[in-house]
Amino acid sequence: MESFSLILAIVVVTALAFDFTNGFHDTANAMATTISTGALKPKVAVAMSAVLNLVGAFLSVEVANTISKGLVDESGIRPEVIFAALVGAILWNLLTWLVGLPSSSSHALMGGLIGATVASAGFGAVHGDVLVTKVLIPAIAAPLVAGIAAMLATRLTYSLGKKADGQASAKGYRAGQIASAGLVSLAHGTNDAQKTMGIITLALVAGGTLAPDSDPPMWVILSAGIAIALGTYLGGWRIIRTMGKGLTDLQPQQGFAAQTSAATVILASSHLGFSLSTTHSVSGSVMGAGLGRKGGVVRWSTATRMFVAWGLTLPAAAFVGALAEYVTGFGDWGTALVAVFLVSSSAAIWKISRREIVDHTNVNETDEPAGVVTTAMAAVTPPPAGTVTEDLTATIPAPATEPAATPATPV
């Protein structure tokens, strides 16, 4: 019993560590556009997001129930399986954070859980219908729906603001952007914090501490909310840079449209119990807002790398989770070996990240090349009406003038 209690404690601590990485990995979802447009200072933005993530964690448990009751068969799960799943999810989060790619923490957790469950109890322990309807279909639909909504909203805002005073309009949209960023943070808490609640609840059920089909206890809700809020406050500056400056250049109108569209999609999915990727939703809305502005473009080189990371998330986390579950199957020493591997790998990734530090002081700097497609599109697309353009007269040489006649020298 003592050994079991120890492994259950390890699972809970590891789940909260995942929740912490989820927080700093996904800060960009709520605040990247707000920071990139200058609507809020970086440290103020992440502090605001952290508080609202914590509040959002208490608003619903539908997504937590999808994780704990719907995705896998509770009867075939041991605490070691959940530990292995978390190992796969944490390592994928850290690797994608290191390279600044906004991948899905949700899908990393799902992939790790599926891989570890299959390694332990076979494919029959995974509920395929729930996987398809509440994970895979939303993964494809969310960025498309959010992107189209953001593109239409961006075009509408520019159309309505044609005759408005430029400075007053920008100021108003910045205020709206702050409000919409807060809504995204609140929505993130209602969706992503619940995933950790669900995984801890599943561990407690697997360990016999909770009865099957139980809702998350209050201490689980509170601890998950605090963990994701702390991670959010640290700020995933590398991913904020990619989301705010690497995908496209946003103006306040676009930032407002992108965040409002993403928040609407995320809140709707939380209400329906869909384990939606907030990263997919926000990334789709940012690209849609970039395309919605006349003259705006998307850096497809960055977007392509991001799409590849999205496609690899589930299988990569599943592979690591299955491998970790295989090793934990050797007993306590196997579990200890996996724990040492997780800690040492996390420390190594952190050490590598210190070679090029990205923080609140340089988050809006980017060396991302524009790319051939983006450069060509920008060259042939006229700038939007009402925007400030550079004075080109400085680049046009003044016409040559005839030299003044030299007065004749008197004899």
C-alpha cells in the first residue's frame, strides 16, 4: 500500500508539472497579439492572463469529465500508465517550447495517454468514438472555423472604420483587444486547466481513491488552476514571439478580431465538453486576421513548421508515453528510471534554452525571414486605406538642374 501511495503522489505531482508547462506553453494563445501590437506591456499581459486562467478553472468541469471518463477505459488503467502518459506530454511541450513552435498541449496529453494505455491494456481500452468526435474532429475544425471568423471580422472592422479617426480608432481597438485577451485567458482556464483536473481524477479513480465516474474534487480543481496560472505568469516568451510576430504582422483591429474569434470558439467547445486545442484555435484566428487585412500576409514558412508540429504531436507523445509505460512495467526501479529520465531531459532542454534567451525585453524582436511567397504577395498588394506609409519622395532623386551661367569676366 505504501508503494502504491507513493506512485499516486508521483502521478499527481507530475500532472501538476504538466499543467505548469501547459501554462507557459500556451500564454501566447491569450497574449501574443496583445503584446505584439503594444496594447499591453509584456509583464502586465502575462499577469492578467494568469489571474484569469485561475478564475476560468472554476467555471466548468465538462472537459475534465471527457478526459477522466470518456477517452479511455478507467478499469484498465493503473497510476503508472498515467505517469507514463504525462512524461510523453511534458517532453513534447518542452521540445516545442525550445524551438518556439505553438503546438497543442492538449494533444500532447491525449497522445501520451493513448500511447501509454495501448501499451498497457491494448487498443480496446481506447474509446475510438470519443477520440474521433471530441478530439480529432475539433482539432481540424477549430483552426478553420476560428480562421474564417477572424478573417471576416477583420474585413468588417476595417470596412466600418474607413471614415473613423485613425488614432481614436486604434485606441478603441486596443481597449477592445485587452478585453478580448482577457476573454481568451478565461476561456483557456475553462478548457486547458480542466485537462489536468481530468488526468488527476483518472489517476485517483485508477488508484481506488475515488469511485468511478466521480467529478474532480475541489482540491484538484484548485491545485490545477494555481499550477496553470503560475506557468502562465512566467510567460512562454519564445512561443509568444512566434505567435505575435512570426506568423504575421498585426494591427490592433486584427488583434481584436483574432482574439474575439478564438475566445468564442474555445468557450463554445468548453460548454460542449470538447477537448479543444486552444493553440489551434488561436493560431488559426491569427492567420485569418493576417489574411483579412488588405495588404496583410502570412509567413507561410513559419506556418508550415507549425502545421508539421501539429501533425507530429499526437504520435510523438504517444510513442514516448508507450515507451515510458513499457519501462515502468518492470516495477519500481522502472518507474524510478523513467522519473530520472524526465527530470534530466527537462534540465537539458532548459540548459539549451539559455544559449539564446527570449524574455519580455526582446519578445517583439524577430529575425524570421519573410520568404518568397510573402515577399511577392506584399509587393503586388496595395496597402490598406488610411494606413501610414513611408514617404517615398526621399527615395526619388531630384531632377538635375542646368548649371548657372558663369558671368563674363570684364576685360
